[in-house]
Amino acid sequence: MKKLIFILVIIILSVTVVIKNKEKTFEKVDLTIAAKAVILIDADTGKVIYEKNSAEPLPIASMSKLMTQYIVLNAVKSGNLSWGDTYKPSEALHQITGQSAAVKLGMTAGHSYTLQELFTAMTVNSANDAAMALAEMVSGTEDAFVDLMNKQAQSFGLKKTTFFNASGLDGDYIGKGYEQTNHASARDVSVIAQKLIAKHPEVLDYTKLPSFKAGNGTMLWSTNLMLEGMPQALAGIDGLKTGYTDQAGSCFASTGVFEGRRIISVVMNVDADGGDTTTPRFDLTRELIEKFVLN
């Protein structure tokens, strides 16, 4: 009996050593693409699989729209808004979007747009005017909506997240101060993504769309090139949100199901190889998943 117990103890210790060694190996792995911050988590458990500089608050660009999605979907779920509700562009929206050459749905004064069209345009094509319009639909003004965003971040326990707008544009893009730019740590962004998917899994019905036809007939393509049928497709990926601004650089919060596990990754300020601000963020995401999830 003592011999059997001794053997079992040896086996347990051996397995523990293997697991610890594997974890240490993950910590030491050099990624081939540089980024200021990276995190990879299990969406169901919240367990961190890999991270690098994940606690530093950095500009997050359009990954901000994850929180905008969360609050809009809260309003729909509570019955305060419905998908068929319509919006006519306000003067405030035209003034702000007129100052920026950023991605837009391109709303026309006097025309009406449904909440669903705006939400889809924001989610698929990252339309910034759609994000601003949604903020007005929920709260009356974007400033009031931003208050909701920050209160929601506080309720999630996020101490390194600050929002100034619903879209993620740098402050100086929209006539505000350079410092009035949304910031969060990679870890905080992963928490927002995790909370969003857990409470509103229907968001994935939108984030997985490779394209979307707007009401005016214009075809809008997803900025997520890792979706099925897209140029850098990776089987399993069904979201979540890209981002790019001058301050934030190239960013991407991804999610997908691999070997039965939903995984969330966040890469921030990814090195733009030769000026390419699009491809490297997807290449880095693929490397993270292949090395730490599919390995």
C-alpha cells in the first residue's frame, strides 16, 4: 500500500512539473511579430493563457466599440430600444463626422436609419458615425452615453479603462484634445470582450458577417480578415473587433472556438511591417492561437 501511495505521489509531482514547465515555456516564447501589449484568455474561465504587458493602459481605437455594443444590446434586451427603431442624423453628428475622414456609413440628413442597420454597420465595417448615432439613440447625446460606458467599465472592475467617445477615434480626429482618447489595458479589453459574449452571445451573429449591404445598397466589408471566406481566414474565428488610429496603431480583439474552447485574444499597437497596418495584427493573432491553443 505504501509503495502504491509513493508511486502515485511521484506521478502527481511529475505531472505538476510538466505543467509548470509548460507554463514557463509559454512565458518565454518569443513571438515573431512585435506588439506593445498582448493577452490570450479562455473566454469561459477567464484563465490567462499568455500575456505580455497586458496591464498598461494604451489607446484602443475601435476596440472601444465592444463597450458600445454591450450597452446598445443592454438597451435592446431591456426593451428600451428595438431593432426597428429609427434614427435621423443630428446636427451634432454631422458636425463631428464632417471633421474626420474616418470610416463612416455616410448618413444623409433627413434620411432614417434603423438601429439594426447602424449596429451592423458599426460592427462589420467599424462605421464611426454609426457608433455616434447609436450613442444618441441610447442616451440622447454621445457625452451622456460615454458616462454610461465609464460607469459600466467601473462595474466590471476595470481600473485602467477610460472612454471619451463611443467610436474610439483619437480626440484630435474629432476636434477634441489629443489626450481625450479612449484608453484601456489589453487585459481590460479582454474582460469587456468576455462580458459582451457571455451576456450577449447574439453579438456573434453580427461579428461573423464578412459583409453587409447598407440601406442605400452600398456593400460594406468586414474589417476582420480572419473570418471564413476572407483573405486571412482561420477556421473557428467568428469575431470580434479591429482598430486603428494614429495613437493606437494597429489593434485587434479576436474570438473563436478552437478544440471546443472559446478563446479571446487582444493585440495592441502591433508593429506595422513596412507600413502595413492591416496584415500583422492578423498574423500575430494566428501565431498566438497556433502556438498556445492548437499546439
